[in-house]
Amino acid sequence: MHKLAASTVDWKAVREDFPILCEHAHGHPLIYFDSAATSQKPRAVIEALRKFYEHDNANVHRGLHTLSSRATEAYENGRQRVAEYIGATSAEEIVFTRGTTESINLVAQAWGQKFIRKGDVILLTVMEHHSNLVPWQLLAERTGAQLRFLPVLDDGTLNLEQLSSFLTPEVKLFAFTHISNSLGTINPVAELCAKARDVGALTLVDAAQSIGHIPLDVQELDCDFLAFSGHKMCGPTGIGVLYGRAEVLDSMPPWHGGGEMIVSVTLEKSTFKKSPHRFEAGTPNVAGAIGLAAAIDYIQRIGRSAIFEHDSELAHYAAERLNELPGTRIFGPSGQRGALVGLVMEAAHPHDLTTFADQYGLAMRGGHHCNQPLMRRFGVSGTTRASFYFYNTMEEIDRMIEILQHAVRFFSPKERRSPVRPLS
């Protein structure tokens, strides 16, 4: 079904929706393989932002004039579009944040500070992004809770055989990523959530790398929290989402205080609105929510099943071609994977390799990818990551291989004894 869906999409026409892909870097056509860090934006999203600022710009909720009414309607429409996109039962389960990091910090501060006590356990995995690790470390330091970490196997998958020994009744929250931002591992979210529920633990899913790539429904996953960023799914920067099950959000105190989230204020005391507004103090990112709604509309027109199939084909093709490079180690599962490949080349440090590639217009990312514990698990300081989206092509991957083959020759001490022919 996915292949059929993917075959009906005119991917060349889709690519033309992204004006930045016509850019050049160092005199070479841009090949943008850094979508796991941030995706590019289609004209539909850029136009939605322009339209808002040119015609509807005003603060939301507090004004009675026409522009404020239009801005409020568009902002709340964005919330409704997000709810529909992820299968939430109500728009009231959608809290707008600045991104995945703030969404997870909100849960750690508001929910964690109220419900986590000394001796409680928070279960994470070794593959977590720092955004889904550091907030829990801080919470554990404040409360005396303990952290546990489900191990990662050599093939880049979670050690699910050991899950029962880690996921015990002492665990109050199990927080884990949907798709690893360094390995491309796709974790069995519904299965993990079900096992957590069996021991009475709540779940938080980091969907930053999956939200724009794969069909996702929070009711089917049966998670309690889900966090993601708009900028990784064709939306603007500075807008993110925390989904929370309604009864869980209603049990949480506010995190930030200020305007908009209050019902009444006296000099001595304040009362607060119900969720989600109690978690959105101050002027929100109105344009960001509108741009995110436009991004959702754009992705929905293509279809997430088609996007997932297209991205999977790119990732598997890239992994196969990268194996042709001598002295190169590929990370992540050999089976189904997300839209990225991590590698280490013996001849060059990841920073040197990505700097070299940039001279030929190839944008990749080198470093630890906010995954330092995972890098230590695999005995490396970092990797070079090529990450893809539906606007990328097989031809771009072939060009990447040409550039990296040139890099092998350039960085190899043996090859340096004779001149290295420039790559055109």
C-alpha cells in the first residue's frame, strides 16, 4: 500500500515547492542532507507566514477588534489541525511550546515536580536525545528519583528482552524516542506504551524525528504525552507541541506564570485556566502556529504513507551505497529505519568530513548529535549524519557517494603522496 501511495506522487513537482533547494554552496548545487536537524520550508508555509504578517497580525485572545479576532481564529485553527493530525480526542489536549525540548521540560517541571518522589524511577533509553535526558536528570536531582536506562544492542535496536527487568512497578514514567536521531531506529511505540501501562507507568514519546515522516496516531499508540517540533516537519522554527492526555494535563499545575493563563489575579493569589491555556503564558508564537497548520496541510496533501515509503527507500539506498566506501562504519539497523544514516570514516573526523563535503555543496551534520551517551555506547566521539526528506532524490545520494569517495582519497595518508584530482 505504501509503495502504491509513493508511486502516485510527482516527487519532482514536490521538490520544486522548496525554493531554497535552488541555492548553491561554494559554487555547487546545494544537496541538503540535514533534515533531521531542521527541514526546509515549502512555498505554502512561507506564504502563510507572509499572509499573516501582512493582513492579520495582532495579539490573540485578548483583543475585541477585527485583527485580533482573525489572529485568534487562525491560531486556534492551528491547534485543531494539530489535534486532527495526531489523532488527539480534542484540541484541548494540544499545548503549543517552542519545540520538543520545551515540551519535555514542561512535563518534567509541571508533572514531574508534582508527582515524582524520592525512590520513584524514571525509565529512559540509552539512545535518547539530550532533550529527553537532561530534564529528567534535573528532576531526579531535585526529587531524589532514580533514572534507569534500557540498553541498546549492537545493531542499534533496543534490548527489549531486558525490558521487564527495567520496567517495574517502581517506574512512574517511561520516556523514549520514536525514531532515533542518530541511528534511524524505529522503536515499537505501541508495544512499549502497553507494557508501561501494565505496570502503572505513564509514557512520553519524543516524536521529533517521526512526526513529519510516518503515520502517527496517539490513540493507537496509547501514549500519555507526545512531544515534537514544527521545524522538522516543514513548519517554522520556534513552534512545538506537547500532546497530553486530557486527564493528565488537567492534573498538572502551571509551569510559567503571567498573562493569558489566568482566570483572575489579586495581589495575594491567582487562579488559572484549564489546559491547554494554563501552559501558554504570555504572547504565543501566533505566526508559528499558523505556519505549522500550513505545514500539516502540505504534508497531508502528499500523504505520510507515501512520505515514509519514499524516505525509507532513500535511507536504505544510502546505506547500501555507503558500504562501498573503504574504512567506513555504518550505524543503525539493517532492516527498517528512519530517514537517516550515520557513519564514521576511518580517514577523517566527522567534523573534517562534513567541512570537506560542504565545499562541494553537500550539507550533512557531524558530531555527537546531542547523543553523547549513545556515542560512548558505540565507542565513537561522533558520526557524520546524512538525513533525508521527501524533497531529496536518489541522484543526490549518488552525488554524495562521489563526494565521499573523493574524501577517502583526500584524507588517506597513502593517497596524499600523490596529487588528488579535484572533484568537479
